[in-house]
Amino acid sequence: ALEEKEIKVVGMHCPSCVNAVQLSLTDVDGIEDAKADLDSGITTITLDADKVSDEEIKEAVEEAGFNVE
Ligand code: 9UX
């Protein structure tokens, strides 16, 4: 089943950063949507919890060049 998970991404400084984080996350199998807020870093991920681990989420954010707080 799909559910929403909130993480906090640190290091985003512009809309392009936001785009990079969102694209890297939605590229993960099982992640349906990702919406990152530039100012707060709060990122809401819509995912299939059976398919996606917290570690995979962290790796996707780090691949884009950012970190999870
Ligand atoms: Mo522009 Mo966001 O260099 O890192 S893409 S601030």
C-alpha cells in the first residue's frame, strides 16, 4: 500500500537543488512521488513501504548531493 513519509533534507539552496532531490527520489523503484520544500528541507515522499527502505531513501538523497538529517 502507498504511504507518505517525511524526511528532512539538508543542503538545498535553490530550486534546481529541489528538482535534483525530487528526481533522484522518484527514480527509486517503489517511490511514486517526492515533494521537497526549499526553505524547510521537509520532503514528503509517497512510497510503497514494502519496496523501499530508509537506507535506499538516504542513498538517493546522497546521490543527488545532499544529506538526510
Ligand atoms: Mo545551484 Mo542548488 O548551484 O545547489 S543547484 S544552489
